[in-house]
Amino acid sequence: MSPSFAPPHLDLTFMAPLSEERAARLVRFVADGRPGTVLDIGCGWAALLLRVLTAVPEAIGEGVDLDEVAIAHGRELADAAGLTDRVDLRVDDARDLAGGWDALICIGASQVWGAPVEDAQPLPYSAALTALRGLVNRGGRLLYGDGIWSRPPTPEAVAPLAGRDDEFLSLGEVAALAVEAGFAPIGVHEASIDEWDVFEGGYAAAYARWLAAHEPDDPEAAEVRAIAEGQRAAYFGGYRGILGLGYLELLAV
Ligand SMILES: C[S@@+](CC[C@H](N)C(=O)[O-])C[C@H]1O[C@@H](n2cnc3c(N)ncnc32)[C@H](O)[C@@H]1O
């Protein structure tokens, strides 16, 4: 059996490198389109979707994710925000969705339209952006977030990821693919190092919580220490400042 860790929502506000300031900007982008319907694909605990619904009182929302724990937490957040009657958060495979939305949010979930992450393939940006264009009405808005190379990858950066230089593209290349798929970019920006440090710290926190809650000679303790050490080495000795997260604010044209 592998050790079981505390869910990331205990230590992270968003399951992405995303500050409150940038989140407010992204929410404003979606809300400014005054959408009637908003769909969040791979929503996790739907932190952004719930903020959009708070900002647009006439909107209704749906969020789908395969992660039952994240969806359960999202429902608690929706309840606390008084949004239960305007949002449907459910465990579902996003591949089965059909079109007709005013606004879409898809952050860190393009693998929905490609090979599983374990297959270590290049990110399916084009397939994702084409599928997303099919789900959103013309004139509607897509908030798209995805992995990018912030700088040319080094061997140390790619080794703990998919082990290949072509796993990600640059921010500009992803923006060009969005145009090809039928979008016009309004805002194109990327997570800062500070946002990444907070995000990676959220994962480190889960390992730290485990180690604090178990005796040092627990049968699983050595494995947990190795996982924590591996994450630190992968990030600080590898992809920090090289793996990025691009945020694209897109209009469907
Ligand atoms: C990196 S997380 C991002 C979560 C969320 N968008 C956020 O920014 O906080 C990617 C999410 O996509 C979900 N996911 C992956 N494949 C999926 C699929 N086929 N259908 C629905 N969700 C999926 C995962 O469960 C995971 O929660």
C-alpha cells in the first residue's frame, strides 16, 4: 500500500500556481462577458468557478472532475458561499461533455483530450483548444491555463517530468495554437516564481503533515521522506523557473 496524504485543498487555495491577485484578474475576465452559463473542466474544488458565480449573480455553473475528494470539498465551498442552487459540481469524465456554453474555464486539464499523464506524451494543446472551441458559443470566453516552458528546458528540468523537451511549448506558441483553434487572445500571461513556490509548497506540506503525524520509525516513513526529497530535488534542482503555467484569456471568434 502507498502512504495516503492529506488532500491538497488543506494547504492550497487553488490546485495551480495562482495568486489571489491573478485569480481576481482571471475572474474579472470571465465575469466581464456576463455569461449565463459557465463550465469548469477539470475543476478540482472549483475555487475559480465559485468566484465567477459570486461575481455574476445571474450565472449558473457546472464543474466536472474525476477527483471525488476535490468535488466533495467544492460542494462544501459552494454551500458556504450560498451557491448550491446555482452550481452543479460532479464527478464526471469531461470527455463526455457537449457544447453550448457562454464561458469555459479549463486550467491544467488539457490531458482530458490526450494520453494519460503517465504516458509522458507532449501536452495535447491543439486537441484541447479545438475541443474547447466546440464547447463554447461564439463571442464566449475561455479561460485556459496550461503547462509551458518558461525558458528552454535543461536535462535536469525534463528528467523528473516526461523526460522530453517537447512535452511543453512556449507561451507564445500556445497563444498561436489558440488562434488556430478559433480564439482571439485578450490576455496572455504566466505564473510567477512566487506563485510556483507557493504551489510546490502546498505539495510539500502534505508530506510534512504526514511526517508530523507518524513516528519516525513508521514502516512507511522512509518512503514518505524519499517522496518529499524527490519533490524538492525535482523542483529546486530541476524545473523551478523552467516549467511554467500560462494563463490565456480567450474570446471565441
Ligand atoms: C492540475 S488539476 C487542476 C484543477 C483545477 N482546474 C484548478 O486549477 O484548481 C487537473 C484536474 O483535471 C482533472 N481531470 C483529469 N482528467 C479528467 C477527465 N477526463 N475528466 C474530468 N477531470 C479530469 C484532475 O482530476 C484534476 O483535478
